[in-house]
Amino acid sequence: MGESGVTVDSSKVILSIKNLVKTYPNGVQALKGVSFDVREGEFLVIIGLSGSGKSTLLRCLNRLHDPTSGSILFDHGKEDIAQVKGAGVRRIRQQIGMIFQHFNLVPRFSVLKNVLLGRLAYTPIWKSLLGWFSEADRKKAIEHLSLVGIAEKAHLRADNLSGGQQQRVAIARVLSQNPKIILADEPVASLDPATCHTVMEYLKKVNEELKITIVCNLHFLSLVRQYATRVIALKEGEIIYEGSPQDIDEQWFARIYGEGAKEVHVN
């Protein structure tokens, strides 16, 4: 817990990270004993400089990266994600969805088919290869596209969309997984300021209306203050702050980002 730590109601903890360490084969220690809890329904934002361990942390949480040591207790402590192997990893990824900075869509596929790819874990491989998704899946995909305001683009190729529209498709795709948690790794880093807010508003909508817990990496503190319910700051693989985004004053900003750093506002 950071110096501005907060007390967490254990009955509402959906994810509990304890002493998480990640050391890469080249010897770089990206995470150095990170511990914190994630409560059901919150919009938790991770901040810090590039190289602070933010992306490594998210990738460990859904096992895109294997932790070196420590535990990641999921679903109120029922399972340790760090110990899951084989088919269990795929099952975990059904429940912990991921949104990436560069969208990770299939450019030549339609918007609708990209969203349906979120159902792959629930669909026999031979059916998915032939594009045989159920009518129920298709109906739900359209509902998710409507939620992010882009249903009218369902039959366009994904590469015909703007960056912000593609990221909204990525949000609809991850909703098709029916996840308990969504991890968003710098979801607006490649977007212009106006589009940043559009995408963040839809993530907020998913969080508030669908009650899905979100853990999101962000660069801009102005966005953090507007959308986060709680914030954690990483520096060189360690937590140095945990608390309200509104409590990050100039002194904390300097500790997190370095002396002489200036805050950039996304209007």
C-alpha cells in the first residue's frame, strides 16, 4: 500500500495482488513486490512514467505475461491467477478482458465480426473459423455496438473506421466475452484529445451501467482526475501512491513523474 493508502472492504475485493514480482530473462525487474486490492465496480487507474511497470502489471493480471512470484487472487480469493496453467489460462482470460492501445482488430473483418471474436472462448473452433456464430451472439454483439454508439458501422470493414471508432469496437468486443473485469492498457494513448474523452466516456458508461470493474493505465493526470474512482502510481516497479486522484498535488506529481515534469491537460 502506498503512503496515501486506503482501507479496502475485503468483502468487495474481486482481485487481490500480493507481493507480485516480474523479472524478465534479461534481468530487468519490472515489478518489485507490488501489492494492492481491486474492489468490485471501481474504476481503478494506474499511472506512472513509461517503464514504471504499468503495462507489465496488466499483462500479468490476465497472464499474457507469467509472474515471477507472488499471487493474484481472483473472484474473491477463489483462485490464484499466478498459479493457473494450460486451459485454465484461457478460462481466466474469458473473465478478465483486455483492451489494447492499438485496438488489435482484424482490419479486413467487418466491425460485427471483430466484436463476435470476443465469443471465441465460448464457440467451437470449427464454427468460429467458418463464421458460424449463434443468432444470440450476433444480437448481443449489436447491443454492445449500440452501447458504444457505433451500431450503424456493423457491416463496414474495421480498417475503414477512425482510431476512436476502432477503439469503441474493441470495447464492444471485450464486452462480448462477458468479463468480470476489463483491463485497459493505455486505451487512448494513440488518439487525439477530443477522441480521448469520447472513448473514456464509453469506458465510464460500461463501468457505471454494466457494473464491470475496470483497471486502466493512463498517462494524462487530467483524465485520471475526471474518470478514476481511485488511482495507484508506480515508479520503477513499486507503488508509491494509492488513493484519490484529487489528492495528487504538485508535490505528489513531482514524486511520480520527476522534478521539472509539467502536467499536460487533455481538454
